[in-house]
Amino acid sequence: MAISFDKKRKLFHLTNNKISYYFFVNEKNILQHLYFGSYLDDINIESITNLGWDWSKTYLEKDTNIEKFYQDNYYSDRSLTEMASHGVNDKKGAPIIINHKDNSNLTDLRYKSHRIYQGKPRLSNLPHTFLNNDFEADSLEIVLGDIKDDIEVILTFTIFNNLNVIARNTTIKNNSSDEIRVRRAYSLQLDLPHSNYDLYHFHGDWCLERQISKQRLADGLKRISSNFGRSSHEENPFAILASPNANEDEGEAIGFSFVYSGNFAIDVNVDKWKTTRVMMGIKDEDFEIVLGKDESFVTPEGLIIYSNSGIGELSRTLHDLIRNNLIRSKYVHAKRPILFNSWEGCYFDFNTEVICEYIKDAKKIGTELFVLDDGWFGTRDDDTQALGDWYINKEKVDLNKIIKTCHDLDIKFGIWFEPEMINPNSKLFKEHPEFALGYKEMDRSLSRHQLVLDTSNKKAVDNIFEQMCEILDNYDIDYVKWDHNRWISDIYTYHLDHKYQGEIYHRLMLGSYDLMERLCQRYPNILFEGCASGGGRFDLGILYYAPQIWTSDETDPVQRLFIQYSTSMAYPLSSMGAHVSKNPITSYKTKADIALFGTYGYEFDPRKLTQKDIDEVNEVADIYHKYHHEVIQNGDLYRLYSPYETNYMSMMSVSKDKSKALILFANILKENNRYRYLKLKGIDQDKYYWNSFDNKVHKGDYYLNVGLNLTRWLDEFTSFLIILEERESYEEN
Ligand code: DGJ
């Protein structure tokens, strides 16, 4: 069992023999955190907790009113803990804030009991990591009780045996007969004994998603968060604390990732003692959950990922976790089709004939799945109308003919939806104005001419579900692109009693997840792709339902070098929608090389391709068929050069058995033929590999230590896509 409890010392040890997480229950039943990091056989509680003299070492005993010393080196203001109580001496921030029946926010949580078991619990209604068998992980549930009211807080920890990951979440249970209001319910807290870290997180905008922000962790509170009602373009529910000397291959890195798609906060607080408290969960702004007697609130799941060999290893751990223990789709490991999307080719300006021409020309570049994007339904000729009216615009689109054209060419067919939105100019809004968020009395804020559908209202969800089923049941559809083109605002719903209005953001998310779940269950053969004006909802919550997400509406290949590089820190390449676009800044070959390090597809007017363009993309399509599935989709990623720090973006992916690799090297500015040796990573030093660049066989250690000699004149935006394949010896070419 990977989790042990030493009864004498009341000491918990969560370990998989590579990492250790230690905490204990002190004499006052407070959970004191001890250690998180590389494996430690044992720990000395006394030595680790002794912080010298301090006024906070004593307390006033409740029955006698006598000042007493805390045993166990507990300091009420600065000890590291597992779950700080709110309103007591600890001012570093508490993960849970409860407003009690007496209107007090003071909560004092103490250990009551615990349970250790093999396996991992499932979260109903929320996305979460799962196990393929019970032996993959062990779990610990700790019940804390409030000292005064009958409220329980249950902390759940799961440690994975083969991955350095701890999953956590928290349940708040009201056992009293009085209503309580939960004003903050974070999923986890992790206290660390120093602040000597660099903080990495993503920051961005539409067409500029997940740009790396790296800074020395400063004193005080740093909050990475979204109140956009979705994980957002602007921030992302992911952060890393890394030792200042850490790089891709060396140093300690602790990652935090949240399995949720709505508002979130990652609070990193460095206090005056230079300790660091990280808390992660649903953002507490516009958040209040009312719990009646016997009601519970279950938080989403938060993940802590550990690496002591750099950020590259941390990413690979997450990639494996996401591919094996989060994405449920049958397509997660299956070879994905080369996708052609109609959007950037024709936007709304199409009819059946145009689309059929597209399909025929898309076939010439190896398209295996044709996706009809926005514009096929209701009166949708532009973006001012029809969201909510999910029936075919038969005057514009003969869907049977389009699908038949695909099938005649052995191409699968996919279609676009934006289920969680409603245009005021739609039949649905006219019939059900109450399905849109916001007060009727206000000038509601539009964005892209649309309002937000109230997915907290089951009737609205049912309506959309039925409309979608009508399409999906009656047409042969293999793929759905699920878009979400504005953030959430005008937070008011008519269908909920006023006392629940503080729950709307979360209830909207639950309603959206319910819709996704119902559709995934009913259509297990459909390949779903997430999207939110590009990558505005690129998170682990969505990946639970869809194995791939459109990474960004930015299809400029050079910008993509940055976006895809940083996105890969937290998400596998197999989840990153990447298309060759019409953007003229580079050749089609370079655009295809870059798109290959994603899910690979096309998005332009295929009728306008020259024979040279066709040949260039087909060359990459051949490589896609031969290697992508094994090497990129299911392989291990190594980042070689960061475009944020150098003139290059380079990464390589290696098949799990280390027999093959694909390497992408792209430069940004022009460079002369200076010395340039690209040292590879991740391959076997003792194996022989042929490479497609100099068409020679070298031993692994040569590639690892000397590298590929790329000393060449490089024009702007040159890219090399290099194949490595195992050979028996130097002789075999
Ligand atoms: C935003 C998406 O990111 C695009 O790819 C496209 O689907 C449009 N929406 C359609 O409205």
C-alpha cells in the first residue's frame, strides 16, 4: 500500500517510492504538513517542525482558561498545515470559508478520522482523473470536523503509483440542521517551507493564448485566476513552482493543474517567514454555495505534479496522466484522421456546391475527415444570428449531399456546434427569453452579438440536447467541434431562487458538463473537439470529454511556434488542434511541419492550392501516416529550444520504445551559417539511428552529445522536420 499511517506518531506517508508526501495529526488534532518532494524513507517530526521560540506556541485552554503550550512544535500563525482554518491565528489564507448560522466566518477544523484504500473515488457530475485498474493508485480520506458546528470537511488525496502525481479534492458536508453558506471552497492547499522558486504560468489573449510568464516568486500574494466563467484565453488553470536553476532537464518543479473549465484561482502566497502557501480551486469571487441539512459540496479535482529532473519531465508526467487517466474518448490513443476544416477557407460564405468542391480538393491533400464549421444552421449567414436554432438551413445546405460527397471519397464528416450560447436574433430566444443569462431590465452585454445560454437551467440544456440529437441521430456524423465564443457575463438566472444566485457560475459549468456527458455517452463513436474562440477553454475539464481542443484561432505559423511550445508544457501534443492555414508568411511545408506537432489538419480554400503547395503538404501527410500516431500522439515529448528565449523553436517526440523520433527545428529571424549543433534528447544512447537530415546512421550517444549538425544559412522561418529511425548497426541505412 502506497499510503501508510504510523499510529504512534499519527504520521501519514503517501509515497510511490519516487515521491513522498508527509504530514501528521498533532496533539490538538491539527494536520501539520511536513514534507513534499523526492522519496524519503522516514522523517523526523521533531527536527522538521522546531521553529524556535515564538508567542504563537501557546493557547488558552478552553475549559480552564489557562495558557498552555502546544505540544508537537505547533505555532498557530506559521506552522505548515494541510488545511488552514479561517479566522484563527493563521493569516496565510484558508482554502475554505464558511459563513455559519450565527453569521460568523470562524471555522476551526480538526482531525476526526481517516480511511486508506486502494483505488480512487470518482466524482459524480465533475470531470476527474480515473484509474484503469485499482492497482494504479491509493487514496486517503481524512475527515475534519469543525470545533463548534456540525460541519465536516473531507480531504481526499490520491497518489498514483507510476506517475508522480497527487490528486486532491475537498468535500464540505453540513450535518447540522442549519443552513450554512460556503464562501470559498478551494480544492487543495500545499504549504512549502521556503519561497526560493520561479513561478511559471500562462498569460494571454485571443490569438495569443498561453504565453509563458516566468518570474521570481515575490513576497506577498500572487493570484493567477479567471473570472471569465471559463478557464479563459487570459489565464490558464496551471502553474509551476520551480527551483531557480531549473531548466527542461534539471531542477525541482512542482506543477499545479486544475480539472475544471470555469472560474479558478491559484493563490501563491509568500508570507513574512518566507514560506509559500499554494491554494487552488474555484475562484471565490461571485461564489457562494448554500448547504442545507445533510447537503454536501464537492470541489473539482486539483493535481499536484512533481519532478526533480526539470520541467520537461513534469510535462511528460502530465502528458501520460492526461492520455491514460483523464481523456476517456475512444480516440485518445487511436490514430486520428487528417482533418480539413472549412472555417478559414470560406467563413459563412458557402453553399452545398462550394462545400462539395472543397471536399473534392481536400481529398488531394489526404483529408480523412471533413468538418463543416459555423454557418450551416438556422438563418446563420453571419455571426449576428441563429445560435440556439440547431436545425439545418436547407436553403443553404444539403447535408445529405455533402455527407455523400465525403463518403464517396472515403472521407468522414464532422460538424460545428456552439451549444452553450444564444443569439437574441434566434427562434430559441424568441420562444425562451428566460434561457439567456441576465436581467430583462438591463442592457445586457453582448459579445459577438450573443448572450450566454443559461446551462444552469436543465430545461435549456434539455432543449439543446434534443436539438443536437435530432441532427446527430439523423445524419452520419463522426466528429463534433464544440465552440464557445464569448465569456460569461450578466450573472443572473430567473430559474433559481435568489439565495442560490451565488452558485450560478458553478451551476453553469455543471450544466455544460452534463450536456457534454450526455452527448459523449450517447455518441461514443463521435470524435469531439473542444474550442472557445480558439483556445479560451483549453483545460483538463474539457479534455475529460474531448480528446483534442482547437489550440488557437491564431494560425500564423510563427505565432504558433510560441503558442504550441508553451501549451505543451501542460498539455500533450495529441490534445492540441493544429492546422496548416492560408497564412502566407511561410511555405506550406513549414506550416505543415509545425502543424504536425499537434493533431494535424488543414484550414484554407483547397481550390487555391498550387501543385507545389499540394506536394509540400502531402510530403508531410506521408510522414503523418507513417510516424505521427506512434511518435507524436503516443510518444514522449522533449523540448529542445524555446522561442521565448532563443531564435528557435525546437522540440522532438520519441516513440515509447525509443525506436523512432520526429524532430522539429524552426528559426524565426534569418541567421547565417553559424555553428549550430542540435543535441537530441530522449533517445537510447546505445541504439543506432538513421536520420533523414544527413541520411546517415549514428549511434544514440552521438545525437545526444554532438548533435545534428544544422550549420546552414537559414532564411527567416525555415523549418526542418527530421525523422530518426532505429537501425541494427552503422552499416544498415
Ligand atoms: C471560433 C473558432 O475558434 C473558429 O475556429 C471557428 O469555429 C469560429 N469560432 C466559428 O464561428
